[in-house]
Amino acid sequence: MTKTSLPRAPLSRVLRRPPGFKVLPAVPDQPSNSLLPSQIRHGMRMSIGDGIFAQVYISITAGSFVTALALFMGASDFVLGLITAMPVLAQLVQLPAAWMVERRGDRRPITVWSSLGRLFWLVPVLLLFVPMNPAARLGIALLAMALAFGLLAISTNAWLSWMSDLIPPSLRGRFFSVRSMVLAVVGLGVSYVGGTLLDAARQAGHAEWGFLGLFTVACAAGLVSTYFVSRQPEPPFARAAGGASFRKLVQAPWRDRSFRSFIFTLTVWSIGINIAAPFYSAQALKNLHVSYQQLATLDMTTIAVTLLTQPFWGRWADRVGHRRTLMISMIGASPLALMWLIATPSSIWLIYLNNVLSGIFWPGVNLSLSNRLMERAPAAGRAGYLALYSAITGGLAFLASMFGGVIASGLEGHHFEFGPLGLNNYQVLFLMAGVIRISVALLRSRRV
């Protein structure tokens, strides 16, 4: 039998454009911005690359790993609340960040340079090897975290404005659902590897080395993410009608009655999230007695389900609109905090069920909320709209997190009876969170 040689396409071309397999949505020949379709496609690819490495960073520096690090450093319940409050308080920085964007009209350098604040996360883990007073160590660690969150908030405002202009509105649902799916796969791997690493380091009696390795990977991934962002094309910037005046920048969105109602609804929703946010992992570690690896497995359960549901939410949002998608997903996600009221060490399966349901509904909330915000903010003055939204929701969410920390600390050691339920200090917060979120979903979701 004669072997026929076939012409071979260059490997680089095959990798760039796999035959018959399209991941990203097709860009129309006449997109809504001034970029060429090829530039938009390049921007999408760079955004996926940015997202992959940003997700490695986020998976480590937000959520259960940070809670584990804080508890290892001797943090109290109040400090756990403070750490959760920091990123939302940092959203206040978006107001001067928006003014900076309006003055410069160039979002790339603002996004790139401020994203380097991620490197401050090396400080807390390096302090684990410095002999010093534990309270002083924790205080310096909190300062470094605050700087990281603050600088990243500047980057977030410029990035959101940039992406709103880069991705055509008709493609946002499908593009961001694809992007979120890729990020979910990455988060799944990071959660498993990170939890396994921390458990192995703890069992060997060197947990501090596990934290150092994990957060070093986070900072390195952050640098790679910054590189991909720097390669994204940037459409021309539409300045606000009133110029770069800080006062006019803030007044325009505030005078928009519909946008004010949108802000109010999402602010109350954010309070219902942040009042209890840091204490789910604390409840799992301290009262349900799960290991680091089991805690990571819980996160992985949510991520795995997200992979299945994310495409549905993207297609659904592009078909029926982001407003309707947000309403439905908020109603589904609102009661999930209440499942933590009945979970015990012998019924951990309830938390797994909770995380399955979270993987169904929270992707819809996250996808449609960010896209709905982009829809609500006009192109001219968009940075100001995004900043005012973030500052108000973030400022009040900060107060909610601090309030949650005060309650958790003040009620430590107490148990309360609500009919057949016996609640500890964390579960009181879970009850409050559930009631607030259900109220918003039922009474205010039409205002989004």
C-alpha cells in the first residue's frame, strides 16, 4: 500500500484557527465600534488569555484560601469581616479612577500599571517567615492587602470601560459566557491543586511554605495576565459631555433616575452578599471540620456545575436580554445562604447540594449583572457611571461586611434557638443574608 503524503499546514496556523471548531462568537463585518473585525477577534483572544491567568490569581487571593491564611495568622472573626470588606471598600477608589480615565482618555496604561498592585500579596506570606509580634504581622499583612485591592480597583474601572467599547453589545452574552467557561476550568484546577498543596504542607508541619508557594503562583499569574491586557486593542474613548470635571462626571449618573434605582437595588443585594461572605469558609473549617482539600472540593463542585450552565446563560441572555436573565438568576440564587443553617458535620452533603445550586444560578447573576451594567452606562461618560455604581455599592457593602464581622465577633460562643434550628454566630449572619437577598429578588428585581 502506497503512503500518500499530504500537504501540511504550518503548526502556528493550525493552533490559531482549528478547522471546524469555533470557540468565540463570530464578529459582524460592521461592528459597533471603529475597530476592524480582525482587531476585535484579536482583542477577544487576548482577553481570554488575560482571564486565564487572572483567574489563577483570583482563585487564590479571593475566598477560602485567604480565609485559611487569615486564620493561620490568628485572625479574629472581626478581622475576617475586615478582609472581606476591603475589596468592596476599595471600589470608592473608582471615583478618582474614572476622573483619571476621563482626563487621559487612554485606558491601557492605567489598567496595566495599576494591575501590578497584585504583587502586594507576596507581603503577607513572606511575613510568615519573619519573627515578629503576631498582631504586628497581621496588621502589616492587612495593609498590604488593602494596597492590592485599592490599586486593582483603579484597574477595574479602566478595564470595564475598555471592554464595554471593545466587545459589541450583540456578542457580550456569548463572549463572556465562553470566557467564564474557560475561567471556570482554570478555577477548578487551581482549587484542587491549591487545597491539596495546603493539606500536604500542613500535614508535614510546614503550612507556611504551602501558603508561600500558593501566593507566589498567584502573583506570577497576575503578571502574565497584565501582559495579555497590554496586548488588547483599545477603541477610541468617548468622553463625557461635560468634559473631565470630577463634579460633572459624578452628577451625570446621579441625575439619571433610572440608574439611581438600579444602584439602590444592587446595593441592597450586595449587602445581602457581603454581610456573611467571609464566614461560609470559616463555618466549614471551624464548625463543620472540613479539611483544606475538602474545602477546595466544595469550590470545585460549584465550578464544575458552572461549566455546564454557563453556555446556557450566555445564549439565554443574548436571546431574551440581560435584564430578564438577571431577574431569574437572582431569584434562584437568593435563598441558597439558608441551606447553611441546617448543615452539620454529619450532613456535609447539604453543602455540596448548595454548591451545585450555586453553580446553576450564580453564573447567570455574574454574567448578566456585568453586562446589564454595561448596557445601563452610556458610551459618553461610561467611566463615571461605572465608578458611581461601584463606589456606592462598594461603600455600603463595606459597612455590611464590617457589621457582619462585629456581629460574628460579638456573638461568638452563643447559640440561639429559632424553632427547631440551633444557630451559632455565623449562622445568624447566614439567616440575615438569606432574608435580605430573598427580599430584593422578590420585591426589587424588576428595577434592574
